[in-house]
Amino acid sequence: MPKRRKANLDAPLQTISATSYITGESRTALRQLCREGRIPHVRRGEGKNATYLINVPLYLKMLDAESNSNIRSEARV
């Protein structure tokens, strides 16, 4: 029986668990960022059973831009 993958790395929209597996960010932090609207996501469903699908390519670009801005600001100090 073949092993089941935790995430399809080619899919642009991933669940919170799959995004956590890919990025190393905690599921709690990702869930909070989705609720605050600070990361690109789509909410599927309503109420407590809603599923957040995170746009991983855009989220990784946001993380990259944030890390680049931190490097530039630390280099000036």
C-alpha cells in the first residue's frame, strides 16, 4: 500500500494543516492570521465547520518580502 502524502505541494490552495507542514508555521498562528485577514485565503463553508484554504504561493511571497525588509532595516543599524 503506497504512503499517503500530507499535502499536494503543487496545489496553490492548501488547508491550514498542509500549509503548516509546508511552511513550518504553527496551525494556531495560521488560523489566527486567517481570522485577522493578514494572509491570502479563501473560507469554504460557514460556522464552526468552515475550512480555510490558504494561497500558499502568495503567502510564501509575503514571507519572503517580510524577511527581505528585515534584512535591509537591520543592515542600516
